[in-house]
Amino acid sequence: MTGITGYLQDSALGYLWSNQPNSSLVCVETKSRLEKPDPAIYRTGPREPMKDSIASPLAPPKSDTSMNQQWLKVNQAATDANALLNGLQIARSKRRNMSTPGRRRLMRDFKRLQTDPPQGVSGAPLETNLMKWNAVIFGPDDTPWEGGTFRLTLEFTEEYPNKAPTVKFTSKMFHPNVYADGSICLDILQNQWSPIYDIAAILTSIQSLLCDPNPNSPANSEAARLFQENKREYTRQVKEIVEKSWAE
């Protein structure tokens, strides 16, 4: 079967096509729709008559319109079959990717967020990439953050849950423990990470951090200073951030 790259069964004819140079599409009669031809009864090669064989090349005729249309139909069927094969290979690849421990854990985390969502947070993976998530944290009631809608991204590796994700605010923030690029200084995302934490726990911990910052480990020195020395000005700037979040 050297050179043959595809086989398509149609009625009582089996169509074979090859990726070898100067080869032709070959039409092989078979006894039933489910029977593939014996390799001994066909070959590929230059488009020339085949002797002593029930298989013959099906080259486009020069003058017979109906035969030419049949040839085009068969050729299209071969193309469609190749496209179907490629699609199946892509689907298999995606299924293999979904079988990794990290991806299975992410699917469980997502299911939990849907069936038992924590108050004030939400998150979901990108449609095309399970390892990248968008999330939203709502400012806790009765705090300067109340009414805010703060957006984040979470990026996971295949090592999750043994390794913490990279979490960043994409919304502009003014907080003692949030860097200018949106990165978050939070112990459970660094040296206190544990595989028991899931995405819900990460988001609720960040929500708690909003109104309970740690000024002794500042990522934003100005916000940390105001939080300790001038709460009134700190609260004013937080409320400005809350209002900006509405437009994002």
C-alpha cells in the first residue's frame, strides 16, 4: 500500500488517493460497501491504462462531460475525507490535552464556581484556552471599595495545583499590596501556596485583601503610607478607583 494516503468507500466503488508524484486517483470495484480492496489489485503511478486488473485510473476525460463531472465529484470526496481526518486528529489532540491532571483540576474548579459560587467573585476560562482565566471581584459592602467592579486575569501552568497561578488586576488599583502592573502581593500566591487552594479560594482571599491590606509588606508605598497615616485621603483615592472601575 506504499504511497496510498486515503481510502473512501462510495456505493460499490472504493476510491484511493496518493501523495506520490505523478500518481492518479484510482477507482477500485469492491464486492460490498464495507469491503476494502486487496492491495494486490491496485497500484498508483502515471496515468496510463492498467492491464490485467479490475482497477483502473480515473483520469479526467477530455470530451465526456458527465465522466469529467464524476471525476471532479470523486476528487472532491477525497478532499472532504482528508479534511475530516484532519479534524479528527485535532479533536484527539484536544482530548489528550484535557486529560492532564492540571486541566482536570481546573475543570473541577470551574464546575464548583458555577454550582456553588462565592459571594462577590466570579471567573471563567477563555473560550480557547483553559489555562487562562478572566475574573471579576466586586468591592465588599460597607467598605470604601463598595460598588467597585475589579477585573483580573489568572494564568495557570500544567503544574497546577502544585504551583500557584499568576494573578494580576487589569483594572487600575490603589492598594498597599497591588503593584503598578497589577501583580498582587499575597502570601497564598507566593510562599504560603498549597494545592488545597482552588480558584474560588484565590478570588475570595483577594477580595478580603482589598479591605484588610498588609501595609508592612507594601507593593505600593504611597498607598501603604496613606493607609497608615491618612485614612481620609486613602479612602478618597480608593473611591476614585471605584468610580473608574465602572467605565472599564
